[in-house]
Amino acid sequence: MSAFGRLVRSLGQVVPAFRRHYQLIDALIAERDALAQQVALQRTSGMPIGDFRVPSPAPLTRPEQGVVDAFHHLYYSSWQQGQPTIDVSWFGWRTLKCPLDLWIYQELIVADRPDVIIECGTRYGGSAAYLASLFDLLGEGRVISIDIDTDPALNRPQHPRVTYVAGSSIAPEVVEPIKAEVAGKRVMVILDSDHSEAHVLAELRVWNSVVPIGGWLIVEDTNVNGHPTHPGHGPGPMEAVERFLSEQPAFVADPACERFRMTLNPRGYLRRIAA
Ligand SMILES: C[S@@+](CC[C@H](N)C(=O)[O-])C[C@H]1O[C@@H](n2cnc3c(N)ncnc32)[C@H](O)[C@@H]1O
């Protein structure tokens, strides 16, 4: 490293503007390493992998944002009656995700090539099945999906790449064995369980340490409590994300993951850019 680089890095310990600068340098180094890892892994995978890079979206004008919010309300309009407007399935397994977000997941997984995805909140298992199918295409990877509800009537899909864990996503007896199991692996985390602010913040604090530099920590359903839907929900995932980002500068929300405009996870695609 040059003398200037060393100076910037040491100033970074004390001056916030420089700290940001060297975090970005670290992020670029991590990006380069991840790409090298991707190329190496590609040799063992059946599916050739392209080099598409996600573009950043242009900001919306106020009227355009109004259109997006109106569609968002329309998409969600029957949740208030206890039924989702649009039921979504993957290979016949029900999932509570928006297809536009599932596509973003596919892009992130192909680019990041996690060894393990930890999913907090299984419900019917359709999202776990979807992630496992992507891993099938990539030729490696597994899903650990945690839920407090073990009702057999949920009829979850059985898949060799999916391990279901019963319990709370913040309980030490659930968290600690999983952390030991994934130590040293490239991990992606998806938080989609109890959508109260307190629970999501606890999950963020518990799970962020397993996400490597360049890796992803995804918070689902940040759109509730008026962001822009479900104004009566009460403080939820978005409020937890804002609090977490204010206390943990190693993560940033990536707007490129919101470029399809409609997402259930605004500011919920968090990427680690520093140790
Ligand atoms: C929104 S659903 C998950 C949807 C699923 N990921 C999908 O996309 O199809 C939320 C799930 O979180 C579970 N849950 C609620 N509180 C939890 C907790 N403390 N720990 C783990 N799971 C919890 C619920 O039982 C429910 O099945």
C-alpha cells in the first residue's frame, strides 16, 4: 500500500469522512475477491454464469413515486381482510414473497455464491424451496430455515439442501449451534419472522456477525408501518433497520436491489462493506 493509502487508512480511524473512504476501498477489495471466488466456483458448477452487474436506479420524481406507492397499496389491498391479494408459489410450494424480490434474491445469490443461507421465518417453506432450487442450479449451497411454528399442517417441502430448525430466531439455544455450524463459511441471512421492531432489531444484532464483507443481510417487509403500506402496523422492520444502520456503519442499504421499483423490502437489502 502507498504512503498516501497508509495515511488515509490511519486517518480513517479518527475522521468519519476518511473512515467511509477506506470502507469503500475495503468493499472494492472484497468485490474483487468475491469475483475471483465466483470464477473458481464456476469451474465446478453445471450452469455457466454471466457477468451482469446490477445498475443503480435513477431517483423517481414525486409523481412517479406516487404511482409506485399506489401499486404497492393495490398489491396489498386484501391483506387487511386476512388474505394476501396475490398468492405466490414456487414448484407448488406457497411463499409469502413478491416475485420481484425473488428475482433480486436470484441475482444476489448468483453474484455472492453463499455457502449457507440462514432464513429466519419459514412459514410454508416455499421460500426455502426456492433458495434450494437456486443452489441446485449452482451445484452447491444449503438453507437453514428457522421457525417457532412446527405445525405439520404447514406441509413444508422436504429438500436435501434444506434443514428446518424449530425455535425462536433470537433464542441462544437456536442461534449458537447454528453460528458454530456456519463458522468460516460464506453466509447470507434473511430476516422474515416476527415483524415487530424489537424482534427484528434483536435479529439484526444477533445475526449480522455471520455475514462476511460483501455479503448480504436481507430484512423482509420493511414496507409496513406506512413505508408505504400498512400504516397501522406499528414500528416494524423499517424502524429496526434505521436503528441498526445508525449503530452499525459496516452495513449499507443497497438501492440497486430496489430498481424494479416495487419491493416489499425498501432499504431492506443490507450489504456489509466493512469488517
Ligand atoms: C412471513 S412468515 C415467513 C415467510 C417465508 N419466509 C416465505 O417467504 O414464504 C413468518 C414466519 O415467522 C415465524 N416466526 C414468528 N416469530 C418467530 C420467531 N421469534 N422466531 C422464528 N420464527 C418466527 C412465524 O411462525 C411464520 O411462520
